[in-house]
Amino acid sequence: MNQRNQRLAAFGILLTLAAFIGVAWAKDGPGESEREVKESDVPAAALKTLKELAGKAKITEFAEEIEHGHTYYEASWKGPNGNIDALVTAAGDLVEIEETVPAESAPKPILDAARKDAGADAKFHVEKKTVVLYEVKYRKDGRRHEVVYSPDGRQHEHEDEPGEKDDD
């Protein structure tokens, strides 16, 4: 794996951890909220995406969440290993999926770190979080830019360096 891909992989892991920590803080943070809503309260585009993601599974709950000043919609349903939650924008853009997975399916470094933090005898509930990000590349003023955005337009990373050729 080249250095750029290693940086992107590390950034992805850090962003996932930051999102996890941010969601935990957001439950109590100012201006952040979550409330259960009825299916009829979910915008049509968001509802369409959530139903597509759930497939044939019955959606058991809908919620409206406000995070980072943006409103999102979440649906929950039962998956093969437990609960699955999907979060989308009002326009129906996927933001993240949280899926309960067997603890033993988590990567060894995660289990090792969790055992170190919680103790060898601790029982774990593990969710795999898939976060959607978009990387946009462009040139401006003789510099190459790579900017990573979430579906709501928040910037997560911005690299720029001199250069005229793409390394893709």
C-alpha cells in the first residue's frame, strides 16, 4: 500500500473513531438532539433511501436527529446479527450505517484494545460503523487540493500541495 493510501486508511479509522466519540458526546451536546418520529414525518427522499437499505426487513423505528446543525433521519431494523441503523440526509444521501456484528468478527487490534480498556473478562457489544465520505480533487493557484466532505457538506480533511500532475 502506498503512503497516500496508508494515510487515507488511517484517516478513515480516525474519522470512524471520531464519529463514534462525537455521536456519544452529541447525545448531551448543545443543539444536538434525537427524537422518535413516525414514518409519515420522514421526508420522501430520505424514506425511499431508508427503505431501499432495509430491503425486505421491516423497519422497526424512525428517528430525526440533529447533529452539527444538520437534520438527519434514521431507521432501525433487525439484521442477521442484531440491530441495524442507517442515517441519511433529508435529501436521501447515505451518511452512515451501524450494524451489530459478532464480537469475534471485529479486527484483532480492536478486540485487543477493548480487552485492555475493559478487562479480559468484559463482554462486548460490537457495532460496525460505515461512514460515507466524498473526496474531491481540484487544482487552484498552482496547487493540488484533496478535500474530504461528509454528505452534508462538512469538510473533514483538506490537503494541498504544489504540483501540476495527478498521482492517481
